[in-house]
Amino acid sequence: MNAAWLMLISALYFAAAYVFYGNFLKKVFGVEPQRACPSHELADGVDYVASPPPVLFGHHFASIAGAGPIVGPVLASQFGWLPALLWVCIGCVFVGAMHDFAAMFLSIRNQGRSIAYVVEKELGYVGRQLFLLFCFAMLVLVVTVFAILVADSFLAVPAVASSSLLFIVIAPMFGVAVGRKILSLTEATLIFVPMLFLCVWVGTLLPLDLSRFCSSAGTARMLWLLILFYYCYCASVLPVWVLLQPRDYLNSFLLYVMIAAGLAGVFVARPSMALPPIVAESPLIPSVFPLLFVTVACGACSGFHAMIASGTSAKQIDKESHILPISYGGMLIEGLLAVLVICSISHFGLDNMKAMFAAKEAPQLIFANGLGQLCESMHIPFAVARNFVALAISAFIMTSLDTATRLGRFIWQEMLLPGQSQEGKAGRQKNIGPLRSLLGNRWFATLGIIAFSAVMAFSGSGQQLWPVFGASNQLLAALTLLAISLYLNRTKRPLLFALLPFIFMLLISIWALLVLIGQQWGKSMALVTVSSILLILALVLCALGLNKFIKHMGKQPVE
């Protein structure tokens, strides 16, 4: 089959989903364009900042994308291209994008707080705390491993380090120029986006290799980790418009260019899908089920997205009418990127893919090689295209890193808040008390997430526990869908479009955790213990949810 046709059909499918299913979701949830959003009602200039849609879209898209929609489909190619393609197309539209839309909507309707606030409304204070604990544990793991990945990429390709640091320098300049209305968004974009690509070029001329100044590669790696954790601390505590948001917005142009180049390469080269649709030696069960659905997360469905949609993005959205393009539209473009990855690597064929996996080549580099070969059909040198793709992916891993740190700070702060029953008319802040106020300020909360992550990074325990991330990420998506389903049930809105994905994601993630426990039993008791704890937490939350679901049966709708 020709990859160009596959790409075209997928793009048209995603466009139709945006128009028809997206509008269905707007009607079901009752989006009100004129309703005041938390970014205006609770504006503080730090976290709650009303942002122009293009800027917020760039921030949101860069945060949810990262390397996820690239790494997952590459790893899933061991099952053949068809299972991954079907899961991306079906999962993205009816599970992942709907999940992101609902999480952002419910957060906006609940003062921009995380989806855990909705969980508390449905499952009570204990349910909220269990959910927040689940989220915090996962974010510590994300910050730990992503910091290690970025540090390793800086050591392997020093030019990436130089370019990334230059991105950090120009981001606050853009933020101040737009935030203080020195330049319009259009003017600043026309100035700073070319500067972004200039940083890429300068980075290749002046690679920053810390191993030259350190006694060993291990020391250089440790120094990069310290620098990255300090950067994450600053990105978390500074006002979002100063560093995090402008850096993500500018970085998103790297991804736009990469996607545009990839699409052009597919349509010009028109490669054939040399990889088999289904690899015969991979049995349908237990390989494809459940492993495919936890391997391909971003691009189809990811619990991490719910924390972003109900974490940073919901606090910055200007109008409810922007929920559809930013949350649902952003996820659809991520799905399109995942399809592009499948088309870009499938021309390698099964034997070549096996050889690259056997050589332990990084999935993102396999994609960079595939896209680089397609770009040669447009007379772009392979090395130039490959290096640009590798740089763009590294930049987006760093984007996920700083966003995860800020989200960890939000989760820490919410864990210290009293229950909603204590909120009262005076407002929640007056019920916190001096100790909670001290522990929950943004400076201390950020230090907490950084400290936990640093301990795991320097001890090596983060990488040991990383295999549990895939299943726990999808389990978080299932629990978010549980909260969404309970809300729909309580308000007597249509329910099945959220309930069925919840049941599917719950079964798949529990199945994957049981497989992991079985594989690691007697080998890594740390992995077995963590997986078992996550499984128990999820089952307790589901039991609470079932009880609440039954209680609301036959009752009048309650907003």
C-alpha cells in the first residue's frame, strides 16, 4: 500500500472528526463562549493568565506532544503497521481527544483546578487524595526519566545542548515583548521564530560539550542534571508568560516545520508500506492485547494529557469557545503526527526494523532516519533533515520535562488543600492555615517535586521503575474517564461515549499491570510493589465510583 494514500485518508478523517464529533462534544457538555473563564476571574499574573489562542495552542501542543507520539508508534511497529494505525485513528478521535476536551472543560468549570477537584465532587475527599497521590507519583517518575533523557541527549549531541540553552534565553525576551505589549503577537512571532532557527544553526557551530570540562562522562551527566533541575525550578515558579509559555510556543514551530516537512516528504516520495500490516510471529494475544495500547499512548490516549489540560492550559484559556481547537484539535494533530511516524518508518521493511531494534537504536532516531530519507526526495540532504528532526524531538522532551515539573507543583499544592466541605463562602484560601500555606506556596511545592525527582535520578531508581509508566499512564486516563463518566451521570447527560472508553482503558491498563507484575516477579520486587500499589489505588477508586454511580441512578440532574 502507498503511504501517501494512507496519510491523505487519515488527514481527512481527522478533519471530519473535528467538525462532527467535536461539535457533538460542545453540545453535550454545554460550552458557553460568553461565560467568564478562571483566567479572568482568578487572574494572578503567575498561573492564571488569559492567553491568545495561538500562544496557548503552541504551549498546550508542545506540552502534550513531547516524544510520545514518535516513540510509541516506532516501538509498536513490531506488531506491524495496521494495529498501531487503527489504535491511533480510533483511539485519538473517540478516546484521547474526547478525554482531553472533557478534562479541560471540567477544569475550567471548576476554577481551573485539576481533574482531581472533579474527582472530589464525585468520590469525596479520600478519593481526591488517592487520585492526587497517583498523579504525583507518576509526575515524579516523568520528571526523573525525562531529565535523564535530556541530559543524555546533551552529552551525545552537544549541539542540542547549545541550541536548547539559547531557546531558554530568547523565550523570556519574547514573553516580555508580548506580555508588556511592546510588540504584537504577530510582530514578535515574525522576529523570534527566525531567531529560534538561528539558534539551531548557532548550536551546530558552538556545541556545548561539558565532558571536556569534567573528569568523566558520569560527572558531566550529573552536572547537566543539576542544571536541568535548576531550570525546571525556575520554569515552575516564574509567571507562566515569562518562560514556560513563550518557550513552548516558540518550540512548537520546530514541530510544525517537522510535520510539514514529513507530510511533503510522504507525498513527494510516495513510499510503499514495506512493513507487513500484521507481523505474523507476534501473536494477537498477549502481544497486541494489551501491550499495543500502553505502548502507543500519546497520539491515541494519554493520562498525562489530562493533567496538562486541567493543569496549566485550563488556567490560561481566554474563552470556552477555545476549548475545542486547543484540546480536541491539539490531540487530533498529535494523532496526525503519529500516523506520519508510521508512514515514515514503514518503508524500512521488517528486516531493517528488526536490525535497528537489535542494535538498540533509539526510537526517535529511527524516525529521524526514516524522515530524513523521505526528505531526500525533495533534495534536502539526509544529514540536515535527520539532525533537525533529532533536535526537534530533544527540544520537546525538555518541554515535557518543564511542564511536568509545574504540574507536579500544582498537584502538591492541591494535596494540601482542605476538602470542599470546608470551603465555605469565605473561600478556600482562608481555611488553609499557616503551615499548609507555607508548605503549599509555589517555591516550596516546586522544591518538593524537584527533590523527589533528583533523589530518584541520582540513585538510579527512576530508570528501574520506568517500565511501569506506560500502564500507569493509561490507568490515569481510565480514572480521568471515570470522573468524566460520573459527572455525565450526575448531570444526566449522554453517557456511553465516555463510559465505554473508560471500561476499555481500565481493562487494558489493569491487564498490562498484571502482565508486568508477572514478568517482574522474582526479578524486580520494586517494580512489582509499585505496580501492585497503583493497581490497588485504581481498584479502590473504581469501587468508590461504582458506589457513587449507583447512588445517582434515577435521581434528578445536579450540576
